[in-house]
Amino acid sequence: MSANRCLTVSSGMAAMDVISRLLRPGDEVIAGDDIYGGTNRLLKYLSTHGDIVVHHIDHTDPENVRPYLNSKTKLVLLESPTNPLIKIVDIPTIARITHETNPDALVAVDNTMLSPMLQNPLDLGADIVYESGTKYLSGHHDLMAGVIAVNNLPLGEKLYFTINASGCGLSPFDSWLLMRGVKTLGVRMEKQQSNAMRIATFLEDTGFKVRYPGLRSHPQYDLHWSMARGAGAVLSFETGDLDVSEKIVEATRLWAISVSFGCVNSLISMPTRMSHASIDAKTRKERNLSEDLIRLCVGIEDAEDLVDDLQTALVKAGAVRVTPDGMRAINFAAGETLDGVDGEKGKKKGRNWELNPGPLTLQARFARAGANPKREFYH
């Protein structure tokens, strides 16, 4: 991470909280319309209780930022790639527009989705970079940590004072665990990206709409690679049918149901039911967050084992049509269904027929893990 000052705190959200302490009543924040669920929750709290004005806009067009910039703008929050829609944000252009319009405004980038191994936002014009060390930096999901990096030393001193005063610094043992994890970041990221590319290619070749910046089909492929050195290991895809997506998530075995990412184990989730459940359905629709979206966070397992597990889940869920030539995604959005199957209910006409998602339902698997399936998740 290219920085003059790097600070560690007790979690990724603690890092975001420390940065938010720079705000004062009446200040304005410009955030994305596709952001981490926990960030969305904190911004909503600040807007409700702290007299902070928050604007959520589509950052994929830098010019969208300009109308909201004014003398009250204190913070512009960016993520690239975004989570979970994997949109790419032009960090250098937005940073330039922001600083030209209001030199006192700060551009902060959440770099968790790529890690400093693949992208360095400070070199792209950002003032602050923060990450959840719980994810790639640790790599093993055995600690919680947050990292804040700056080049401006007075700004770093302000942030350090807040950390020291609030007592949210990272504990000694967790600091040791984090340093241990960073030592294997390079080898982990190489394997995870290789696996992610294999998974993304398989899903796209099968006919699903896949969001992954490693694919040339990504609409912002060139922009991403102008800023980053890798595509990361998080991707998402749509099936066109909410029930089918739920069945896919329930049917996987190697892919554990979890809202986090960045560890050596592969994870699967439905953002609208988990990480972004705190965002109401109306707002999700306005932000083009599809209810059937599935997010995959790829680990270091054997790539073909992961593909085989996904294939099995897709077949069990009725998401694909299997022929002697292979399998092909069913276009539910266009009204296509399996032959003789009511696509709306997933039941065969004429008799009671239910696709078997496996012995454990989504709620049962949460219960087995000791989690409350009705709880909101923010990772």
C-alpha cells in the first residue's frame, strides 16, 4: 500500500467510522448507489442522527458527481469494483473533478474488493484509502480488522487521534494475525483470481449474465485495467428468477453460504436477502439491484471441483437445460422455462413436482452455523 501513514483498527466498519468522525453537522457526503451494506447503514444513521446530508449517485459516470459538489461537500466515498454489482468507478477522474471544485473535499476509496496487491487508490488521486482487513489481507476469516492509509501526514494525525481517543485500535494478537495473513496475500490472490476467472467463464459460456472485470464482456473492462493489476475474486450473476436463485444457493456444498469474502474458502450469497437486506426493496429496485442476483466469492479450492458443485446446483435448481451437447441457462426473464415446467412456481404441470435443493434449506444451514436466518448481514 503506497502511503505515508497506515493505521489499523478493530474492523472495516471501525475504519469507516473513524473516517466519518471528520464530518460535522451540515456537511455533505457523496456516496455510490451500489455500496457495501454496512457503509449504507452507517451513512443512513449519520443522515438521521448527525445532520449529515448524504447523496447516493451512480459513480460510473464521473460527470454525475459534479452537480452535487459544493462548498459543503466534505467527503466523496468510492468503491471500485462495487459490491455486489461489480461496477467500475473512474477514481482518477472523480478525484480530479472533486479537488478542482472543492479543494477541501476528501476522496475516500474502499479498496476491500481488490486489496493493495491489485489496486492503489492513493496513486490514483484519492486522499484516503480504507479496507476491511477481515477479507483478503487476513485471508483466513480468523480475525476482524480495518486499515486506513493516507499520504497527508496532518490528516493521518487527525485519524490517529480519533483512533486513540475512541479506543478502536487493533489488538496486539489480531495485529500479529493480520501480519501473518499479509505474508501469503500474493499467492492467495493469484490462485483465487485464477479460480474466479474459470468460474466466470463457465457461467458466461453457460448463458448467464455475469459481472466480473476479468471478462472482456464487462462494459468497463478497459477502465478497470487502466487502474488495477487484477480482477479480484468476487463476481456476481443473475438467473432471472428469484426462486431459482434461492435454490442454487441452497444446493451448493463446496460453496458455503456466507456474506463475507476474501478468505481461502469459496462462499455464495444472495445480496438482497443477506448483505443488502437492510436496503428497502424500493431503493434496491431504483439502484438496479436485482432480487435474483447471486454473489460468488472464490477461494483457493480446486477450480474444477467448484465448477462441478455449481453445475450440480444449477441442475437441481432448474436453472439450466441439459442436453447431449451440454447445459444452457434458461432465460426466465424472456419467459422461457424447462419443457413442461411452470417457470413461475417450479412445479411440473399435471403432478406435484419439486426440484430438490438438497437436505438443508437456507434457514437450516444458517441454524446449523448458529446464526439467526432473519438477522441482517452487512459484509
